[in-house]
Amino acid sequence: MPTIIALDVSLSMCRPVKSEAQEDYSRKNLAIHGISTLLDYMSGNCKLEFTSLVVFSYLWEQLVPFTRDVDSIKTALNTVGDFSKTCLEPFLTGISGMVVEEFGGTTPVQVVLVTDGSTGIGAGCLSNLIETWNQASEDPTIRCPLPFAFKGKLIVVCIANPSSPEVKKALPLYERLIELNNGDGEVILPDNTLSMSSVQDVFTKLADKYYSPYTGLLTCGHLKCNITLYPSPEPFHREGEFVSIHKTVSDTLEICGFMDLQDIASPPTVSRHLVLPVTTKSKQADKVQDSNGDNIKKEGDEDDGDDGKIPSFTVLLHGSLKVESMVAVTKVGDEWYGILYSWADSKKKSSLMLSLFEPGLEAVSWLGSLSYLSPISDFSEPPYGDDDNRTPFPVRPKEKRSYAQSCVVWIKAVGLQADLQKVIRHARKLPDKQQQFYKELNRVRKAALSFGFTSLLEAISSMLERECRLLPGTAHPDAAIQLTHAASTLCSDTGKDASQTIMPLRTNFSQDDS
């Protein structure tokens, strides 16, 4: 997921730190060294990661927009200057708009805040801001920048000695920031005395925890392939009233079967991941010369440029799903499923993607329970019927739900007017629209009776009588007869009985009569 590295460039970051080698480093130098360690890890393990560099003090500035070029961020770190006091509110407010404009509000973004633990002084210091934000629930005029307008974690890295009194005082305030962000994130401190090695260890642990790539095994029968997912799937946590759901993606992804793309349609998903093969570099041979001067291979060497020639199951799977317009139903954990499919962001390029459902066997309502799906060969009769174009999906529920019935809802006058206009429109086309006329008439009549709107029946009767009087001389005789019959029946006892249905009046006229 994209990352924002926010570096505190206030004057307190310029304070020197004495090391065992008698070399003086400022806290900003240590922070830059730690950030470089994180960037090196990301360049080797998260090459698709988008990263942005932001600096802040009393104001904030985005030095490097979201990019995959790690070297540009390192270059910008060496040009960072020193500014005034620390103030977090403008920075926290500004990055929300920046992320929403770049990725929208649904893309998870991690914010790594690197500071020395100083909370600032005077107006705008962190303690005053926390007190003000705590009153936001009582005073609607107070706006707190947390939680972020996007899904994201706030990770605070303090470049300070953990035993420092200043840090012990600031730690509860930074933990309160994490709580305001719905508890997504943590505060990280060095384990030992502040030094180059301790700061490097902090960022290494951070990288291992939040940026460790996912590697697993994708299997389909006897076919298998080592893969990695980007971004790495996070554990699923949900707290319910009676049960808590905690699921993690397994190291082995098992393809259970295949379905037509039109059957799965657009199911609800919790995350989407790019599937990439992992090339396992096998032991190859060194090129040495034997006694005859011929080149032979010795184990231990690696041939470069052969990755594209190595067969991969993911390439076969992607091509097959794309050509056949199908998806692969994949088991990713205990009662947790997803689908593999071909996704194209342009007309020329497409990729193999994995979308994860919510945990459970009935994550896709129109498919029913996923445990009941089985190959077509298991059925004695073709489930698709004699017609190959007919599919058995969606699976209809056994019970007949009330909201599955067509009902009339008159919340606004526009809805009632539309229904009446439909009745009149069919009435003007009698006897050709006789069946549609009586169907709509009975539908509106029963709705009026269920609402206790009996005066509507008299109004409809008057409208039908008026339409009968306005019929042209060339109109079919049956039209006047049916309109008169419907108007009189609406005002009778039969018309006011919801269990009865107004039926067309049988006549001796036909549409062919002149």
C-alpha cells in the first residue's frame, strides 16, 4: 500500500547526539539514516510501493510526490533544511486532502511519522491540540483531523532515548493520536541508547512488520507455483455482538474450481491484490574450462536474463482465464475464499488479480453456500439444462422474502402520478392493451385499499369515465365498453374488496370489426 514518510524538521531535531565513536550526530541525521534503511528495504522487497516524502514543522510541504523512484526520495532527504517549532495539526489535516485527491478514500495508506518526541511549545503544541480535540464530541465546531479521511495507519517513530523524561511525557500524547485514528498504528522507540545502529534496528523492525512481502504457493491439482501478492493481504478482524472473526491468509492458495465470469458478476470484496510469480533461482553451474579447453558448468552460478524463459503456472492460468472469460474460485484460508481473474487497466495490458471475499461460506449471496459448488461431472443431469446458454445462477433462496415481491410505494406524489399515468396510457390504447390495462388497474387498486386510500378509487373511476367521453368516433366499440365497466366496478363492492380482481368484460366485438 502507498506510504507517506513524514519527517519532522523543527529546530529540536537539530540537537546533537553523542556516540561512542565521539562523533556528533543530530537527530535529523539519525532520522535520515533510518529512513534510508527503510527505503532500501522497500526497494528490494516492495518495488511496486508508492512512497511520498513530506516535511513539516509549523507548516508542511510535500517534497516528493508519490513515486516508485527511491533514489529521488534519498536525494530530497539530503536537501532538507531546518525550520521553526513542531505543530502537527496542519500536517495531519493537509495529508488527508492530498491522499484523497491522489488515491481516493478507499485505498489504504500508511503514514510513518518520524520525530524526536518533542510535542512543541506554546499555541499549537500537541498537548493543547489533544485537549481541544477531546472536546470535539461536545462541540461540533471543533474539527479533529483524525481519523484520516482515508483508510490508513499512523506509525510514530520517535528518535529519542526511551528513558528520557521528555519522551515519557510525550508518549501518552502520541498514543492518544493513535487512538484518535481508531487505534490503527503504534508508537515505536529505540530499544537502547540513541545511536546509528539502534535507529537502524528500529526501522528494520518497522519494515519487517509492515512491509514484509507475502510469499505463498498457488496450487491447482498437480500444478503449483510460488507467488507473491501486492499489496500484502492483511489479517481480517471483525468484532460482532456475539462472535469475533479473526482470519489470516494461508501460505497455500488452493484453486477449487472455475466459473463463468457472468455467473460471479461483481461480488462484494474486502481487498484486491496483484498476483506475481516468484522465480526460484535454482542451482546452476559455473562456466569453467576442462583439460580440453571446452566450457562446462559448475554448480553455484546463475544465468541472468532467463526469467522470461522459465515456465510459470500463473502465466498459463492468466491466459486461460482471459481467453475463456472465467474466474478461479480460490481457497485462501479456513472458510475464506476469493477469486482469481484477468484484469486489464488498458486495452493492451492485463494482469492476474486476486479479490478476497469476506470470510464465510455465503460471502456471495447469489451463489449460495460455496461448499455446495461442485464440478458439472458430479451431476447426473446437466445443471445448465438442454440449452448451453442457460445458467443455474443466481441460486434462489428457499424462503420467499417479502422484499422480493413487486410492491407499490408512494412516498412522493411523483410515484402516484406515474402509476395513474400508466393506467390512463393503457386505457387510451384499448382494446389492444386490454391485458396491461387491467393488470395496472388492479395493482393500483389493491395498493390504494392496503393504504386505506379509498377515495383514490373514486378519482380513478372519474378519470376513466372522462376518457370514455373523449373517445373519438373512430374508436373501437370495445374501448368504451371496457372503460365503462372498469369505472363502474371500481365504485362497487367488488372493487373495494382487496381479495377480488377486476376482470375484463366479455363482449362480442373483435379487433377486426370495422
